[in-house]
Amino acid sequence: MSGLRFVRMGFGDEAVEYQEAWDEQRRVHAARFADEVPDTVLLLEHPPVYTAGRRTADNERPLDGTPVVDVDRGGKITWHGPGQLVGYPIQKLPRPVDVVAHVRRLEDALIRTCAEFGLETTRVEGRSGVWVLGDPVEQRPALGGLALDFDPRLHDEEFDPRLNGPEYAPSNAGQRREDRKIAAIGIRVAKGVTMHGFALNVNPDNKWFDRIIPCGIRDAGVASLANELGRDVTIEEVLPVVERHLRDVLENAELKPREIEKAPAA
């Protein structure tokens, strides 16, 4: 089926509970597999919720017993909530599926979105999602009076940034001039059809991320459009821009099966 449709499920006072959205994803996924509907992107806000992908470790979860929804996507733990635009592209891909190419397309659309608002973002090698780059390490302020060579987040196996206050909080990564993630991506592909997707931080309270190790990354933090631009930015402003860039990227992508390297004949 051709074309890409967008379904705006709910925002603000009509934010969609995570389980409801997950159930709708599965319903649309089954319909897309059966070619009953076109490729579909569900767009919404969630009430505050932590979700954990399959690779989440116990020491990355909230320390205070806050409930976490374990889900079947890739990646680790993250937070969803007010001020964050969540998108679930449900798209049929050719087999054998190229998961990395799908992630790169989502990143591309979000990088273009941020650029349209005047914010330069990029990818980081080995780390999915969309990032605001920090200063070079040698130009960043020292943590706790220590040289960055001795950053305990990287060298002390017992150090836990969740217990060490604002100095190490992910929400303060911009003040520390570190790399910070503005959009997280975690997907699942079942029967050649994608599920889950992206979360773009527009104007959330990023302190929610301080209770966890976001995406399992200890030496970086989180960002938002509003904080980086120094002005109020709303979901309402961002929504049509994200839709336009997703449509351009996903509809015009040259979808092709992942190439499988064959071992040379003996």
C-alpha cells in the first residue's frame, strides 16, 4: 500500500496512557502486516512513565521503586511524559530487514526538524538517537573539582550518578557542556513491520531522567529544544514540522533489503 498516514492520538490533557498506545500499536501492526492499512505513524504525548527495553540492567532503573513498564523494543530505559513528542512509525520493510537503516531514517527526520528550529544536532558513533554535541573534553568544567580523566562515572564501578545529586544529573549535562541526547530511538521489527519509535524532548521537565541512567549511558545527559534554544517551544509548534520531515524521509526512502554478505567459496 502506498502513502503514509499520521494519527494524532492525544496531547496535553488528552495524553495517552502507555498501555493504551502499546495496544494500539499492536492493532495497527497486525493490520499493516495484513496490508489492511498503509504505513502509519502514531503521534502522541504520554503521562509520566518509565519504559525499559530488553537490554536494561537493574542498576539503571529508578532507586525509589517507581514503576517501570518492561517493553519488547530494543534499547534500555527511558522516560516519557509531558512536553515530549512520541512517534511510533509502523512501517512494512522489505526482507531481510535493515533495522539500522530504519533507525537512521528516523534520526535524519529529527535532525532536520531540530535544524528548522535553529538547533544543530547530529548522530554519535555507537549511540542511537539525536544528539547535541558538548565541548571537547579538555574544555569542559571539571566535575567535583576532579580532572575529567578521573570522572567517577567512567572509572568507578560502584559510583552511581543517581545518588550523587545535580553535579552528575543527566538533566544538567548542558551546564557541564557534555554531549546530550535530545531524541531517543528504540524500535522492534516483527514480521517485517516496525513498532515503537522515537521520543523528541520539546519542553519536558528533564529532571525525570535523573532517577534513572537514561539509555544506560552514564557519561552524557539529556536535552530539550526549549532549553537549548532558550525559549518556549511547544508540541503544537513541533508537530507539523516532524510530520513533514517524517513524510519526506519515509516516503522518499529507497527501501531495499539488507544485503547479506556471502562467505567466499572454499
